Amino acid sequence: MSRKSVDTNPLDLPSKDDLIDTLTAHICTKKCMGLDGNAGGCCSMGKRDYIIGPIPDAAAVLARLSKRYKRDVAFDEVFIGFEEGRKLFPDLECWQSESSFPAIRVNMKEPSLPCRFLDDDNLCSIHDIRSTTCREYYCDHINNLKQQL
């Protein structure tokens, strides 16, 4: 009895970077910090002494946003500078350090103070054009999972 020939072409597997992106998206939106149902922890301050910054590519982010929205996007619409930030959060140490700025503007109307780009589903509404600070950040939980890949 003869066996059928099996296609021996290599499988079309995703790259390690693609796997990390997929893992990160899943963790950040469904299991942030390893907690079921938690989402967007690094995109929200809550009561932590935390800041989404510094953003070294602020000018490039503004250019990408302006292109996306087809209008000039002002610095103050997206970022918080040092003078404003230190006054907004006088009791938080990282907001008193000029080296933390510019920082992504937080939504002051929400108790968790989320990034202004975090949408209602806890997804980044500018994920494809986000800053390098956001692009390169991995929490300890994700770093531990990345080491296992």
C-alpha cells in the first residue's frame, strides 16, 4: 500500500515580531498585567505616580496625526508640557520631573486618566502611528512572555 505524498513546502509561519505584536495586542486588551478582564493599564494613570512620556518623537507624531486628520494638530491637543503637567499633578513625583515631558495628554474627565487616544474598547485609536515611547514599551508581564517565545 502506498502513502500519498505530503506537501513538504515550509509552513507559512508568522515571524517572531508578528507573534509578539499579536501577543501584546491580546494581553493589552484582554489580560493586562496578567489579570483577566484588565485592559490598557499602561495607557491609564489611575492613582499611580505614572506618566506616558517622555515622547521624543512628538513632532513626528504631530505630523502623522495631522496627515491622518487632514488638518494641523496642535501640540497642546496631544501632549502635556512640563509647566502644565507639574501643575496638574503636584503630588506626583514623575510629573515634577522635566525629563518626563512631553507626555501624552490624559483624559481628565475619566477617573483612571487614560491616554486621550484610548478608545471605549480600550484600544489605541492611533496604534499604527503611535509614538516610539508607546511602540517600544512592554510591561514586565509581556517581557516575561516574550522570553518564552
